[in-house]
Amino acid sequence: MSETAAVPTAPLRARAEIDLAALRANVRTLRARAQGAALMAVVKSDAYGHGAVPCARAAVEAGATWLGTATPEEALALRAAGLDTRVLCWLWVPGGPWREAVEADIDVSLSGMWALREVTEAARRAGRPARVQLKADTGLGRNGCQPADWPELVGEALRAEREGLVRITGLWSHFACADEPGHPSIAAQLDRFREMVAHAERQGVRPEVRHIANSPATLTLPETHFDLVRPGIAVYGVSPSPEIGTPADFGLRPVMTLSASLALVKHVPAGHGVSYGHHYVTPGATTLGLVPVGYADGIPRHASGTGPVLVDGKWRIVAGRVAMDQFVVDLGGDEPGAGAEAVLFGPGDRGEPTAEDWAQACGTIAYEIVTRIGTRVPRVHVNGNQEG
């Protein structure tokens, strides 16, 4: 096992261990599910909380030929770290660092005329064409160009291409409900995407890639794979939805294990209030364990009274409210001792909860659980060598 984080391997207050061998295996599994299509590993939001640069490198080692980010700052950070793989960045606002992106050979997504105007001006200043991808709103209703406005965007992008200001490298869209098997919007969006791609190609667009498949579509909808698939959460071994299957159902392995060292174990009598508001009162004499992470570390306050933790081989539940820096578990008289490991979630191999268990406990999705882990928790990247 190799460490890629500059942190000690001795027990820490808390640590998020990131298994890069598992990530590489997940990328290979996803590539096998989308044979004939290239794979973009989405590493936005610091690789869903896992550490963007180490995870991006591992994904590329496993065969990802594209990386995806939301913000231009995320894309530029990959370039600054020496990653020269194709990168697509899709969340722009007026006045963004268009020229820097053009000069860094980042593919930028355009959803409207204002963005086309800004990127062409950046290309003029940079003295080189911008690589652009046109995003279609096929029904998600977020970013993307509406069908009624698509002919204008396509036509003006082609005009800019003829002037040598842009290269149209891709046409793409995003599903709203691919994680809900059989949802009628899936077929409707796919039909609309085909129509909008066909229009662009009739006008003369020759894209390198056409893509719409996110994690659930990559896993379950082969007809959506086109030239490129864009898995995000699945790269990190988390299922996009319990309805479509568990990670194990798809041959995926969760990459992050979040653990902490107990800061205190103590005996308390029956009727003892625990944490703010005394929403938990001990039903009998017991032992309490203090877990030194809280909502400032990304532990959901909604996990108060529900969040599961493995301590001393047994599942425990958060007793009382999650505070800013800590929470308590009722150990039921067990005495594991200060410094004992408390595993909040991981792959489940040792009987520990998973990110999905935390999502169910908090009424949210596993995406949020892994992405929200804060910067006070060190990411310790293990298995950085390519053999894994």
C-alpha cells in the first residue's frame, strides 16, 4: 500500500481514506459497460470529495480519455497539476476566465449566445481557436440551449468556426431521470437529443463526440452511450440510485472510507442527557463514546439520532444532536477505549455502514454524503501505484 497524501499514517482525529486501486477498477468496469464509447471521468467538486488531482490521474491510468469539471477553476487546476488529458468544463458565468481556458486547451461548453460571444472574443485575444461543445437542453431544464434557440446557436457557432475562432468538438446533453428506471422522460430526452444532433450535423457540425450518458445511463442504458459516456458518482464506487442497483450489482467498489478516533469513552448513569437539547437521554447506565467530527466536517446534522457508526465491531447510532465538531454514540456498556476507530462509512467489507446507509438515515442521496466531507478531514490516498 502506498500513501500519496502528505499526512501521517498514525491515527488521526479523522481521515478519509481514498483507495485509488478501487477507483481504477471502477473505471475499467465502466469502460467495459460502454464498449465502443470513450469514457470521461467527472472530477468536479474535488472529485466528489475524494481529491481531484489524485483521482483524475488514477482515472486516466485506467483508461479515461476525458475529464469533466463543472467550474473553469477546477479545469485550470487540473492543467496546473500537469494533466494534459482532454478536459470539458460546463458551468460558466459572464466574465469567466475564457481566455485562460482557451490557452489551456480546455473544451468549454456553450448553452447560449452570450457564452459564444465571450469565448470568441477570448479566442481573438488568445490568437487561437477555442474548443467548444454545444449543450442542448433536451428536458432537464437547467443549463443547455432550448430547442427553439438551437438553430441560432448552431448557426452562429458554425460561422465562428469558419472564421477560425472556434472548433466545435462536441454536442451533448444531460438526463433528468436516468436514475429512475422506465421514467418516460428518458426516451423523450433521448429522442430530442437525436433530433438536435441531427439538425446540427445537417448544418455542417462535425463533432468529435456526442454524449448524454451520466452514471445511471452508463450502467443501464446502452442505447445512450453514443461516442462518450460521462460517469461521475459511479467512478467512486457509489450507486447513482438504490432503485437501479447496489455498487456490487455493477461490479463497483466504494472508494472512500471515513473514520475517526474516539476522543473519549466514559460511564454515565441512567437518565443522562446527551448533546444539545437533550434529544437523547440514556435509558440506563451505559458508556458513551465521543466521535470528534461534526457538521463543520460535513457530517449531516440531519444524522442526529439516525446516523450509523461501526465501533468495536458493532453498529452504533448517533445519540442526540450532531454538533459542529463532534457527536456521541451510546456504546451500551462496551469499553473500546479512547483512540478506538469509529468507521462512519466505507465499502462495507468489515460490516461498516456505507455512504448509502448514511443517505438513507439522513433522507438524502449518497452523492451529498461523500461530497460534503470538509477540508478539516485529510484525504489519505492509498494504492497510488498503477498495479492496483
